[in-house]
Amino acid sequence: MHTLDGVTREEQYRALGLSTFAFTVCFAVWTIFSIIGVKIKQELGLSDTQFGLLVATPVLTGSVSRIFLGVWTEQFGGRIMFPLQMLITAVCVWLLTSVQTYEVFLLAALGLGLAGGSFIVGVAYTSRWFEKERQGTALGIFGAGNVGAAVTNFAAPFLVVAVGWEGTARVYAVVLAATAVLFYLLAKTDPVQQERKRTGERPVSASSQLEPLRNVQVWRFATYYFFVFGAFVALASFLPRYYVGAYGLELTTAGVFAGLYSLPGSVFRALGGWMSDKWGARSVMYLTFFVSLAVLFVMSYPQTSYTVAGITGPIGFDFGLSVGFFVALTVLLGFVMSLGKAAVYKHIPVYYPHHVGAVGGLVGMIGGLGGFFLPIAFGMLLDLTGIWTAPFMLLFVIVAISTVWMHVAIRRMERSRHPGLAEEKFLSDVPEAPVAKPVSEGRKGDEAASAQPAQ
């Protein structure tokens, strides 16, 4: 049973601080290929499709491993799983420096990708330390560890220049291993694990933890996360390559500009958690999707030259985004995506308090798979179309589909909860306290489920 009796504010902040720091380091390692991959691409003469696959491969492991790491964290606790996951990843990062061929690079990238699984370990561990009404803010602060992508984009290019990509990988491996040791020494066993030890209660079985995955609501959350997190990871890895190719920038400059996208896409996740606590996850998701649609529409428009038949002759003019304006758009996009990431995870510990690991693992896995498939799709689109902005066209379509699905699902939920309002067309028409319709005994469970707040 989840109990916080005797847990002090100091212990809560200690757990949150350690988890956030560890996740930041893990995320920096997880996105390292966005920088060293550019050098590897040049050394091996890779195509854009091959480069996209290399960058995306760590994301595959980080995504698929989340559901298993989530279940194990529910069973054994984050104080054990977090250091274990980091130590194994550190070994894989160190071994990366001895690789010579593209195929083996892909295998090494699979091991490095385990760093991405740290997210669900931290979510399951952190959520156990906080009350329900404060979990959104706490998990938003923890999720700000995504800033590790910005750390890599800012710092790794200069490390590569100073010590080479092999030396950069070794530095990352040492830092990750040291973080694992510090976490184990400084962190405390979470309240749930302590209660189990005191009462002798056995951990929930894996099959029981996976039971909620049959709920369509869980998969809807996962679809939203495919964009707000999966596309975030994909763009954090793709933007350095985009700036080098589309604007002809140096790698160090491209890394800094990509970091300007990753930074707000990370640190404002805490704000998204607070907004979700205060105004609800639904409002935050609408804001995220609407702003993303507008920004991606502009970003996807390619450099274009027009010639118009004027009265006195042809009139020509060009359209294109300057690098400064494009960077500003990525900062805005990263900001709203960070809000959306927090909004998705706000309700998992509320709806599924005893299945945070499994449900959060599935949502994180689907979102992470976006970070795997999208870089590959970006590379293929560049090879097939030859248009630099084609990847942003793809993201625009994904957001449009997600927005429509979310709105339709919300409207159906409202009509199910209030049948008398089925003909109404606007959400604002729903009264604050509609009269509940009596339900039969056999349908009470279904009606109670549908009466939960819509996401």
C-alpha cells in the first residue's frame, strides 16, 4: 500500500534531486550520437538514411527497455535499478570506442541506448515519494532531466574538437559510472519498498502490473507521447545535421543552436507539470498541439522562389527562413513540447497509482519509438525528396492527426458521461454540474470508468 507516513520534505527533495540529476546524465549519454555521429558519418561515408538509423538505434533500446525496467522498478525499487542500469550503460559506452565498422556501431548503439530506459525508473521511484496532488509538479521537475540533450549539444562538440569522439565517449562513460555509485550511496529506499520490507508483502507480479495495458486510454496517452517526446528526441539528434547541411554551419555552432531547442524542451517540463496540476492536462495538450501545428507549418515551408506575371513583366521574389528565425521557432516548439510531455505523465500515477512502472513504461516506450522511427524517416525523406524541410512536413501531419483524435475522443467521452448533451457541439456548453443518469448495476463499473476526468 502506498504510504507516505513519516516521510519528510527533506527526504522528498533528496529523492527528487538525485533522480533528476541521474536522469540528466543518462539523457546526455542517450543523445551522444547526435554529435559524435556526425564525425562517424564523415569517417565512414554514411548516407543520410544510414546516419538516421545510427542516431535512432540507441532510442530503440531505450524505448523497448522502458516497459521491462518499469516492471522491475515496481518490484525491486529505484535505488537498486537506477545504479544497475547506469553501470551497464557505462560499460557499453566505453566499449563503443573500440568499434571500427558501421554494423558493429549499430550493435554498440543498442547497448548505449539502455540509458534512455532510465526515465521510467526515475518516474516510478520519484512518484512514490510524493502525494497525488504534487506528483505532476514533481514528475515535471524530474522530466526536466531532458536537459541532458542540451548538455550534449552544447558541450560534446567542444569535447570532440579537444579529445576526439573516442575521448568524448570515454568521458561520458566515466561520468555515468560515477553517477551510478553516488546515487546508490546517497539515495534511500522508497516508501513502498520500505513498507513491503516491514510487512513482508510480496511485490505485485509482472502479469498484474501489465493488466491496465488493455485500456485504450493508456494507448491514447502513448500516442500523444509519440510526438511530444519521440519527436523531441528525434529533433535533438537531427537538428545538428540539419544546421550543418541546410545552412552550412560548423558543427560547434550547429550544436549550440540545437541546444537552444533542447534547453526549453527540457527545463520547462516542470512548468508543464505545475500547469497540469492547476488547469488540467487536457488544456495543456490543446495548447501544445495548436502551437506545434502553427510552428511546424512555417518550418516545413521550403526555400522557394516565385515568379509572378506582372503588368509590366515578370516579378520574382523568394521565401525562406533565416537561421535566426528558424532557431527562434525551434525554441518555441521545444517549449510547448516540454509542456506536453509533463501533461501526458501527469495522470499516470493518478489513474494507475499501483501500475506506474508498467503503464508509464508503455507510454514511454511508444514515445521513445517515435525517437527511433522518426530519425530514420527523416533520413529517408531527405534521400528521396532532396528537400531539407521534408522532416518538418512529416511532423506537421503527425500533430494534425493526434489533435483530431484527441478532440474526437474527448467529445465522445463527454457524450458518454452526459447523454443528454449528445447533440451539443461545443465543449463550453457542458454545464458544471449535469444531472447524473441512473445506471444499472451491471454497468456501474463502465460508467464509473467513463466518469473519470478526460485527458
